[in-house]
Amino acid sequence: MSSTPRAVPVLTFALLATGAATGALAQGPVGDWWLLPPLALALIVSETLQVEFAYGRDVRAVDVFEAVLAPVLVVFAGPLAVGLAILSKAISQHRLGIEGVKARFNVAQWAAAVGVASLLYRSLAGPEAGSSSTLPALVVALLGFAVANEIAMAAVLRAVNRVSLRKVVGDLAPQYPAHAVIWTVNAALGVLLAVSVAEVPATAYLLLAPLAFLRWSHQAFLSLRADRARLDGLARAAARLVDPIDPADVLPAFVDDVREAFESDAVELVLFDPPRVLRAGSPPVSDAQSLATAEALVARGGIRRVTAADDDGLVAAAVSAAGHHDALVAPLVRDGRTVGALVSYDRTGFVGYDEGEEAVIAALAAVATRAIEKSELLARAREVDRMKDDFISTVSHELRTPLTTIRGFTDLLDPSGPVSDEVRHQAVARIRKGTHRLERLVANLLEVSRIEARHPSRPAVAEVDLLEVVHRVVEEVHESWPERTIELDTGPGPWEVQGNLLSLERILINLLSNALTYAESGPVHLAVRAEGRDGVAVSVRDHGPGIAPADHDRIFERFERLDTADRKGGTGLGLYIVRGLAQSIGAELELQSEPGHGAQFTVHLRAAADTGHPKVIDLVR
């Protein structure tokens, strides 16, 4: 027992007093005294042939005591039987290394149960006590012994674990069928032994042989039961993940199945990135603590069972800090990386029948890993479908808008109608702007196709006259936004850089177009500055709404657009292309922005060196 509440010593004394009182009330004639040594020895041996049962931090034992108690009741029911129980239990506790409060409680528990059994047997058998004709009374007495034993155990578990008696009985209920089977086997063999000793007393010296057989049968039954529970749980949990289209929907039920299969106090399915904890059973700690514990458990890799007394101090501390006393863990591994863990905490039920558990939890972890991977693939597929729909809708809109403008103003220029020079000039300007917009859209789509190609061709790098590129780009962009101001600051110059002419042009066109789109008013600044001896920086700054730090990475992805009060048009490809082109020519891209303070995009280029590269003067279109 993990602690000693005040109720435990009181309960121990009450049980001992109950054993003494019921034993005294059950006095009657006893058998031959020479039967005491073999029966006492058989009781001691039966105490050491135990099957341990875990409940929380406590372990109770199920043994073959009833089988030997049956002939003891027939021969010595009463104070002598109680005394034999106390003596045998005390000796067995010492041999098993059980000392202190727990040992004293166990002795008192057995004394009370044997006293109750003795009183029942004497009361029902009457003057026929000691003969083989009192078998019904003997069976009732053995049943009374078992019931008294269970009541005492439930009472002490309630006191130690500080929970309600209803909860204790509810938690122990799944084990009662197994206990009933064990009691039936014990009682049946006990009746046979009692009849044998009653008819031929000398057979008391042969009791050790059937005890050994009974021990083997108990072990075989419990081992088979444990194996069946694990394998049934594996089949049930695996089948649960097969039917749904998205296995993520049934992962909580999967964790429940695993807990039932391992008869655990809690089971957790922990994912590390992004952090997520699915739990079956009472949560003793926060999700953060569960994550830390799972990471510590899988740090050494492999599948293993650990306890709060593990040789690895860090693991032991993690298990204890999480409020557990043991754990069976299997890592979730994808592509050689540990992405999570399946952990069974605080195993309950019969102890010592865990052979094969590691193989079962490994299979369950593998099933969970595949299910999570399938779920993530489905979420990628749904996102791709959404992106396709969004892209088609956006491109259709982006194509329709300039085409509508071009068509409308083309009709306006019909020679048969009267058109003033001013109207004709405006129409031509609008047509030119729509044409430029279409050109940018087509160029961007082609650029995305090149970037996304499996083997993209890298642009040729040469010495480029940056000032010439800047002036040409500003002139072209201004044709599309004639009402807007682009402030140009090129410094002393000249600026010759390492790059690609078309790539630099596309980068600057997209940056300027992005700035003019999101900054509805005010000038856009384009500046060129030297960076030390080997670098040149080109920056585009606007006075728009700015970009939150959390969105700095997102806006460079495909089809991503900044969410504003009035969502702007566009394909969401401009900045994605800027980043791809900058990487292709060895340039670095930097964003500086805060909400409400505009945005500044800076391209860091390498200054041209005397490397023999040809100098490009004319812009090739």
C-alpha cells in the first residue's frame, strides 16, 4: 500500500477482533492433533502460490488458500482454524518480504475470513461436523470466506486510495468473473481434499501434489485470459480504424479500446507536432505534462515498460511527476522520425501475465500511425481541392475583369461613332492597363509552372544594370497605375549586380504591383542602396495596412492573400513568385512590417564583380 491512512490500523484491529469472536463462537470437537503439521504446512505453501492483482498503486494476491482451508475447516473449524490461518499467513508474509502495516492487515483479514467460515460451517453442519456428509455446509462456508475476504479488501482499498466504495467495487467488477472461476476451482478441489482427509486422514500428507497442479491450472487460465484480452483488443481497435473515411474521427474510441485491452488506468495517444493528446481514463495532469512525459519515455527509443522506480532517473521522475507508477510505451514512427507515442499507464488486473504485451502495443502503435497518416493525406487532398477551386475562381475573375474592360473600351472606339480625342485617349489608356494586367497574369502563371516543375531550369546569371531594370519596371507599372505615385531613390549609382534580367524585372513588377494594390493611397517608395562592398539592396515600401508577424511566412505561399477589411483581388501568386525567383538567382528576400505601419520588401543582391560575365544593357522582352 502506498500510504497508511488512520482507517487502516482501525480496520486491521476490527478484522482481528472479528476473527477471534467468530472463531470463539465456532467451537466444537476437533480432529486428530497429528493432522496439524501437514495441514499447517499445506496452508503455508498455498499462501506462497499467489497470483498478484494490481489496483492503482496497490497489489492484492489471489491464491489457493480456499483449497486447503476446506479440510482444515472439516477437521479444526473454530479457534484452532483461526490460529492456523494467523500462523500460516504470518509465515508466508515474511517469506514473501511483506512487512509492516500491509502484513498485519493481511493476517487480520485472513483471521476474520476463516472465523466467519468456521462459524458458518459449525452452524450448518451441527453435530455432523467433521464428516464427509457435511459438504453443502462446507461449500457455504467457503463462499462465506470468499465474500468476507472481498469485503475486507474493498474496504482497505477505499481507505488507501481515498475513493468511494462504489468506485472501488466498480473498478474491481471486471475482475470478479475471473475470481469466481478461481474460487470455483479452489472450492471444488477443496471439497475433494476435505472428503479425502475426512475418510482417510493420512492423505493430509499428500496435499502438496494437488496444490502444485492447481497452481499450474491457475497460471494457464490467467495467461490465456490475458492473451485473449490483448488480442481481442488489438483486433477491435484495428477494425475500428478501417471503416471510416477519415480515421481521425474514431481515434478517441480507438484509445478507449486500447485501455480496455490492457486493463489500464489510462491510455494516451500523444502527437508531438502539432501537439495533441487523446486520453482514455482519468486525466491526472495537464496535456503539457502528458506531452513532456511521453517525450521522456520515447527519448531512448524502442518499446518498453517502465516504472516510477526505473533505473533511468529521468524516465522515473517523468512517470512519477505525471502521477503514474508504471507505463508501457510504444513510439509512433513515420519516415524514421518519432512523431508521437502510445502509452498505457498504471496497468491493473493480474500481475505477471504481460508476455507479448510489447508486441501488441507495437502493432497498435503502427495501426495508429497509419491511421493518422491517412487522415493527414485526406486533409492535404481536401486542401488541394479547395486551392484548385479557389485558383480557378480567382483566375477566372482576374481574366474576366481586364477582358471586360478591353472589350468595352474597344466598342467605344468604334469608328462609326463620334468619339472625342479625350475619350479616345482614356479608352486607349484603359485598354493598355487591361492588357498589362493580362500580361502580368499570364507571366505569373508561366513562372509558377516553371517554379513547380520537377526539374526547373535555373535562369542564367550575368551582370545586370540594375538602374536600367528599375527605370523600365517603374515606367511599365506606372502605365497601369497612372494616377498613383512611385517615388524612386536610386542613390549615386551606377548599380551593377549579379542576377538575371527577366527574373529581376518580374520580382520588381510583382513587388510594386503588390504595394499599389494593398496601399490604396499615398506614394510607393522604391529605393536602391549599397550594402557594404559586395551587396546591393532594392526595397519597395508602401503605406498600406501592414502585415501581422504571424502572416509573414504565410503570404509567400501559393494562392495566399492578405485578409483585409476589403479583400483585394489577385491570384495570390505574386509574392510566391518573388520568393521563388529570388532563390533561383541567389538573392535573399526580407520583409519588415507591422499592422498599421505599411510593409517593406527588400531584395538583397550581390554586387557585380569582374568575373568575365557579359554585361547586359538592353532589356530582352
